[in-house]
Amino acid sequence: AELWQDVPLAPPDSIFQLTAAYKADTFPQKVNLGVGAYRDDNNKPWILPVVKKATSILLNDETLDHEYLPITGLADFTSAAAKLILGADSPAIKEGRTVSVQTISGTGANHLGALFLSRFYKFNGTPKVYLSNPTWANHHAIFRNVGIEPVDYAYYDPKTIGLDLNGFIEALNNAPERSVFLLHACAHNPTGVDPTQEQWKEIAKVIAAKKHYSFFDCAYQGFASGDLDKDAWAVRYFVAQGLPLLVCQSFAKNAGLYGERVGALHVVSADQETANRVKSQLSVLQRSEISNPPSHGARLVSLILNNPELFEEWKRDIQTMAGRIIEMRKELHRLLTEELHTPGNWDHIVNQIGMFSFTGISPKQSKELVEKSHVYLTGNGRISMAGLNSKNIRYFASELDKVVQ
Ligand code: PLP
């Protein structure tokens, strides 16, 4: 018998499929709102000017070679990355109790964090992780891959197209003590709905009372508000409260380094001695998985984070991206409410944050947009704001209006 005859055919990745359909479409006004990557006003990928500059510095650096990085990655990169998310004056860094490991972007950080938990976290019975409903689809697969069962917690309220804070708090209260909760640090994917600072404080209070573990995923620092510190607020607040946590960090979006796979996992521990033991085990896990992380992207980000001039330039580039997205939110809101008088309340478009927005339209309406309007979006009504620009936003608004009318 043929060796692989029992291997079932897996369904194609739905986003991948959507992109393929968009590419094959010959309609001139087609719009791709499925894309999870930044596009400029001409719908083109954007190489950040600061990344261009850093690339040319690296190219001319005669001291660099292609030797292996250490198992835990480029130390200048991981230490600067920790300061970026936790804050330069973070007690967790000063006290030497933060372990930082370079990973294969945010996905790799999620995987390594999940793998570490699967080996060493003292679960109450079956290993489980609580994931927001909905969440980035890959979270389910990443945790399942290491034998941790995903469980949903209430997060999004379709009635308000906003946060279901009561449901969230109830889930935190109902979960057994020391449960693991995955939290989106900012710019929640796919909804664009983030807790306010006051709401985060309420969430943190219950997490502390129930001794839960916070597994932060931070894929969009700077991308939400345009301000790196503001977007790190929740993580820093949790650290200040002394809550046990780890953070998965990606530089795919905020540095436009998608394909370079630059990321880090930061585990904040109780003390330095614990951190050393955690680090030793993360090194063992990393060794068997990838041996050593890739060097190029880490060198680029290290240069940008450690050089004050480049760092300032990067912050401006981030504002360019976040600013354009915020502009698109405002313009879409204006078109729907003031020009088209589309039925319903569209305030969520401007209240949501980051690359993605839950429009609140039904799967049927989403399908109609794809099939009749050549506007490509996922069935859950999520749109990528980065796919909108000054040339296509009017067309999109009027097509959206049509399916809603
Ligand atoms: N986590 C979330 C919530 C994301 O949306 C993404 C990317 O879409 C990632 C993690 C990881 O992305 P990457 O592996 O490209 O850094």
C-alpha cells in the first residue's frame, strides 16, 4: 500500500485562499481587506526608511560575518527588545529576573512560550489555555501542537461590537486558580477591540486574586496608537502589580520586517535565581527546535533600538503607519455616517484600534462583498484597515453601504 494513503487532505489556509482569489480577480476596482500587513496609500508594501538606513549600515559593516548566533539569540537585540516592551526602567529588568530569548518572530515566541508551559507549568489537571473568543486563529493550533487544550473566554460582544467586560471577568472568576490566560497586549486581532486602562485594572485585579498566569501576545506595539509606550501600558501595569507573566513580541508589523522573522519571548520571573533556571530550560528547548535564531533581522532591529537617532526615526515611521490607519478609520466613519447615511451605528470603526476592525457585518454580507463587489475580507466581517487608501475607500464605503442597506 502507498505509504501516505491515510494522510487526509488539509483545508487550505483561509487567508491564503482569500489572497489567491484577490490576485486572480481582474476587476480593476478590487480591494483586498484580508491582508495582515501594512500597505501604503498606493497599496504597496512599505519598507520603513529607518530599515533601509540600518540595512545599508549592516552592508558596510566589515566586522560582521555569518557565524551562528548564541542559542538564545543576539544579546544586544534581546536586551533592547525587553526594554522596549517592559520599559527601560522596569524593575523586572533591573532586578535581573527577566529572561529574553530571540525567536522566529511572534509565532515562534508563542510556540516557545507554549512549549515551555507544556513542560514546566503546574497545570491543575489537563493542560489548558484560555483564549479570547475570537482570537488569532493560529493560537489554537500553536497550543494544540504542544498538547495544551484551548478553551474560549468571552471577549467580544457582537451586540455592542465592543468588549464583553462582564463576560471576560466572569470567565476569569470561573476558571480554576492558576489558569493560563492569553491576553493580546494591544490591537486585538481580529476584533480591534482593546480594554481601556480602567478595564485592564479590573482584569488585573481578578487575575491577581485567582493567581492566573498571563500569557501576553504583543504583535502590534506602536501600531495601535502610534506610541510605543502607550501600547505597552497593559504589560507594564501587570509587571508593576507583580503578576506572573510572559510576553511574546514581534517586530513583523512595527518594523515592517514580516519575512525576516524577528521576535522575542520574555519571561518575567520572581527573582534572578528563578530566571536563570528558566533561561537554562528555554535554551534546551530552543536548541532542539532551531539551534540558533537567524541573525539578519535581529541585527537590524538591534541597530534601530540601540542607536538613539535611528530609534527616533523609527518612532516617526511607526507614526506614519499608525497615523495612516487612524486616518482611514476616520474617513470610513465619515463616509458611512455623514455621506452615505448607512443604517446603524459605526462608532466602533473609530473606537477600535490597530490594523484590524470588526465591522459587525454578517458572514452573508461578507460573502456578498467578496462575490459581488470584489472586496476581499474574511467571513467574520474583519477588515484590514491597511488595505484601505485614499483611492479605494470611497468604493469600499459605498459597497459596504449597499450590503447593509
Ligand atoms: N500574534 C498575533 C495576535 C498576530 O496577529 C500575529 C500576526 O498576525 C502574530 C502573533 C505573529 O506574527 P509573526 O509571527 O509574523 O510575528
